Amino acid sequence: MIAETVSVAIRAGSGSPSAVSEDFIDALRTVTVRQVDDGPSTFQLVLDAERAAQSSVELPVISAATVAPGNRVKIGVQLYGTTTALFDGVIAHTELNYDGSGGAFSYSVIGEDLSLYMRLEEKAAEWPGRSSSQIATEIIGNYAQYGLSATVVSPSNDVTPTADQWVRQQNASDLRFLRALARPFGYIFATRPGASMDAQGVAYWGPPPRDGTPLPALTIEMGTDSNVLAIDFGYDAAAAEVYKGGSRVDADTMAASTVSSSADFSGTAFASTASLKSALLRTRRYIEPDRFGTLATAYADALAQVSARSAMRVRAVVDGLDYGTAVTPSSVIAIRGAGAMHDGLYYVERVDHTFRTGEYRMEIVMTREGTGSTISNVS
């Protein structure tokens, strides 16, 4: 229990995790969960580690089977009656610390989400006759034993090569290969907890989902409606880059074609002035020997989109009790009270949830492709 209106649920153990004991909850100092939209999410539990009666006996919290490395951990938050799953993963690291001034031990339990299993083995494999999305689906399916289901979005410009054209080669861990397959389409890859603490986790391979219903607005300097403790905006007018020049030879026709990327933002627009229209737009030549023809153009477009979509970056700190909703990555959130250049909709890339007795704070990192809002009113 953090406060009357918010509580943290923690399940841990080998195999199927179960609720931790009351003694474990009482020993907690802090709970931190970092969620990201593209890459591994992490957690850290910091516990009081009281010494046993005899110095030769191990500290009780360390000897507890609950926090053994390799154990599964699920973390959720119940806020005003609504439970949100925040983390599903594995204990990977522990730390014991002693503070001589206070004469106290603390024990930190740290872990990664279920994508950890995907980076444990480096593999050499061939994937003949499969598109990128088909390979992603097959690889993720190999981790169903860990309670992962696949959500794979097939790109419109995906290609299924025949065996006499080329065969995709994997010389990396599954995690690194999945991310390499995603990059040419501007896609992201992450594993996420399910919709509830009991639901299966989801491995998402697809575009950043920017079309969701916006969460309640982050409100600045509006009296009792204000719900932001601190907020910083940063705009990089030279972040975006387009590709002009460079050519690749089509392996089938042996014809050379010039590779150029689009100068239009193709995702759901949140900014009225996109960074791809900036006076400081950078121009690059396309150099990528492994891709040619339509794949080369698609990759150049993806690189341009990725460079532009985070040109405006915002970091906000909010009191979870005041805001009233647990924010998660890949959400859409509105900001109001910062002026015409900075108000409007943003995409959530990262959230740090920190729980202490009587306190729940979120640090939210949001991005969009430029300045100015595409909506006239923020409710």
C-alpha cells in the first residue's frame, strides 16, 4: 500500500509468479518501473535487509526464494480502483548495499522484461521464402512458453523473396534480429505486459501506434486543474534528414535507380509544422549495399521518418495521485497551458513509475515530429 487511493501489486517466483508476502511488502523502500516503447523495460525493487540474529546467517531477504535471479516478476498499480499492469519480466541482477552512517543494509532486485530471453543465445540461421513480418511472427512464436503472444503488423512494402533472389541470414540473437528486421520499416519492437496482471504478455512488432484515444491532458498553470510538477520542452530543428542521391541496382532487372526519400511526414500528424519542412533539414546520400530497388526506397523513407518523429521531445514529472491515470508507453497524451508552439498531442516513448510510501510519481518522455498543434482545443 502506497496511499489510500493507490497500491502496488507484485507477484514473483519461479514458474508462475504469485503474490509476495506482507513481510516482503513491508520491507520495500522503493519500487521503480521504467517502460519504453522500443526496447527493453526494466524494474528495480529496493528492500530493507535486516540482519539475522547470528552474523553467520544470511540476510533473510537474500535467502528468500522470492528474489532469486531467474525468477519471474509481475508488477501492477491500482489507482482509484483501476488496475494497470506495468511490468512482466525476469530478475537478472541483484545488489547489496550497506550504509555505515545508518547501520543498515539495503537489497536491490533488478530485472528486464521478457525480451531478455530473446538475447540469451546468438544464432546462425537462414530464412528462405519468408517476408520480414513472417519471420518476426515465427521467432516470437518460439517464446510462447514464457506467456508471450505476438502482435505483428505486416508492412505494406514488405517483400517475400524467392530462394533464387536472396535468403535472409540471421547471425545474431533473436532480439537483435527482430530489431534489425523492424528498422527498414521505421518499426519498433518491445515486449509488454498484458491488459491485466493475469493476461499473457505481448510482443509487439510494428509501427509506433499513434492513433489511440488521448489520455487526460497534462495541464500547466491553470489553477486547480494543473497536474504537472515540472516539464521541459526541447526542439531540434536539425533532427530530420531526407535522402537524395545515391542509387542501387535492381537484382532482377539490373537497372540502376536513384534512391530518394519522401519529404512528407507519413505518420499520424501531431505537429502543424513538421521538422521535415525545417529550414535546417539535413540531406544525405543513400548508402546501403544490402538493399536495392523498392526496398532501398522504403528503407530511405523509414530512416527519414524515424529521424523526424522525435524532433520535439518533452519530459514531464507528474504526481500520479493528482493526474489519476497510470500512463504507459505508446499512448497518446495532450498538453495544454504551454502556448501555441508546444500545446497539443504527443506520443509517449518512456515512462518511469516510482513508488514510495505515500507517493507515486511518473516521469513521462513524449515526442512529436515538430512544433504547433494539429488540434484547436485540448480537453
